[in-house]
Amino acid sequence: MNNYTIRVELSEPTPNMHIELLYTMLENGFSRSVVCEKGNTYALPSNEFTYVGTENIRSLTDRIANLINSFSHDPAVFISRSEERCWSGLRSINLS
């Protein structure tokens, strides 16, 4: 399994487009949080997502761009494969 970190920038975003982005990504298996070694969950910055799966990075990029193109013309999508993550200042959240 591969772990990916994804950043999306919408072209000329509106508040409704941000909501559409959130629901589209969540409905397609992407997450808006990370979990630390101690099991605590943290919210990611705006327009950032994580994904765990077997897809290669090119097909994942194409799939995300196609999903977003339905409501935002020519979005910017940046993906990196993440073997290890470190963060500071993220907001702790309780998902239970």
C-alpha cells in the first residue's frame, strides 16, 4: 500500500466549490486527517488530503483531476508519496 499526501488548488474558487471539493474527495476515499504514532488524530490544512491505496501516483493524479474538473476548470493537483510524516501546529480532533 502507498501513502499519499495531496494538495489541491481550485481555479477561481467559490465557497460552494470548496464544499464540493471536500465532499467529492471524502466520497472517493480520501481523508482530511492524519493519525500519529500515539493514535491521536489531527486535521490537515485546507485543501490537503491523504490517501492510502495501491494506485500509482500518475493514475491517482489523473483520477483526482478528473473528479475536480467536474466543478473547477483546470485545478492544480500536487501529490507526493509519503513514507513518513511529521507536523507541528495541526489541530487535534476527536473522530469518535
